[in-house]
Amino acid sequence: MNIYSQISSNKYKTYLIMVLFMAFITTAAFIYGKAQGSGFSFAGIALIISGLTSFLSYYFSDKVILSMSGASEIKKSDNPTLFRIVENLCIADGLPMPKIYVIRDSASNAFATGRDPKHAVVCATTGILEKLNRAELEGVIAHELSHVKNYDIRLMSIVVILVGMITLLADFFMRSLWWGDRRRDNREGNSNIQAIFLIIGIIFAILSPIIATLIQLAISRKREFLADATGALLTRYPEGLASALEKIAKDKEPLEAANNATAHLYIANPFKDKNAQSWFANLFNTHPPIEERIKILRAM
């Protein structure tokens, strides 16, 4: 798949995920409503809320993500070297200059967000700025600008908000069972149908974190390989990014600002060893093996 096909595919996936999200939330709300003794009215409200959430996530997901990450915007005078690297790469690739944010954390990582190249943000930790040399930092920034160019940023940013909404809905239902049980005890009896929906609702709520993770994994890991390749093509120096990834892999410090909803945005797994304790956990890793990425870059 070439870069233009990837851009078209990512635009299509964005709208598809938004529609599937609305369908998932409405279905979940109907099940939860039936379990609580209501039904279509609850689902209708959820449909409206999910539609509004999808709309807001399209336009404001980047601001939410930056706020969640504790990132702050910097000016050129704050880090001239970083600004020159971003400016030069943007000129070389014909991209508008994105806003630049920094997370004050000694862990080594970076990400890009926004809804399109004209509304993009590149964010790096103070750790990665201190630990990488110029060529390595250029490789990382080129990788992130590749996500901007092929519209990965729109897809990944929206997923953060929608996955968070799914998790909150499941949590709300589980917490409401304590109050809901008291209400049902005051009625003469519950129908078998309601009892069945209650069981389904509990199962649905338990499985929601897994479903949310699978939605994240729907954003194919190939996007990281594509961004690596495109970034290497932009800098004409694959070793820069390969060396940067090698240093990031050796840095075992987890990024405190990261969470399960935003983990897939970063250039490398921000949890480090936390997510690599078992074979089962690795199945749900949002990043391809960093060793494989390095090997491919050095084979270019």
C-alpha cells in the first residue's frame, strides 16, 4: 500500500470507527437500560450523546489528549533546536508548521495529534530531547510528521476519546448496579427477560475494556512501520530513527502521563516493562516489537 492509499484508508477508517462507536454505545445502552428496567428511551439518549461525543472528538480530541498528557506549548525561544528541526522537515515534506508541545517527564517518548496537517501538534518529552542527538531527534520528528501527513493523527486521536467513552459507560453501569438492585428489590418481582439482560449487561461491562483495546488495535500496527519508512525517506538517514528507537527501548522509565487510552499515540510503548510481563499482555500491545522496527530500518 502506497502513502496515498494509506491516507485514503485512514480517512475511511475514521468515519467507519465513529459510526461503529455510535452503534456500539447505543447497543450497550439498550442492554444496560433493559437490565435497569428501561430500554429504548435510554438507548435514544445514549445515541444522542455518542453522536455528540463523536462530533466533539473530531474537533477537540487533540486538546483533550494534550490536557490528559500534561503537555504545554512552547515557543521557538524555548527550544530553538527543536523548532528548527521541525521547520526544516516540514519544508522538505511540504507540510504546514505544527504547534509544538512538551511534556516535562524524563521518560523518552513523543507523539503527534490533531485532525489534519493544518491543525497538527507534535509533542515530545523533555527526556527524549535531552537523551537523543540531533540526527536521532530528526528521525523521531520525521516519524511523527509522517503520522501527520498520512492522517494517522486524526484516526488515533478520535480513538482515544471514543475508547474512553466506552470504558466510562461500562463503569457507570457497574456502579449503578448497587443502586439498581435496591430499586428492583422494592418491586414485586423481576421478569425473566430483565434478569437475562442484567446478566448480559454485566458480561458486556466486563468485556468492554477488552473491546476498547481491540478498537485501538483496529488501528493497524502497520501504521508504525509505514511512519518509520516514510520518516526515514524524509530524512534520508534510516540509522537516525533506528538509533533513536534503540535508545528509547533501553530507557526503562515509564511515562507517567500516559494511560491506556493514549498509549497507542506514542512512538514507543510508554509503559515499558509494565505491558510486557506476559505473553497474553503482549497480544494486546498497541505497538509492534521495537526490535523488529529497528531491524527493518537498518535493512533499508
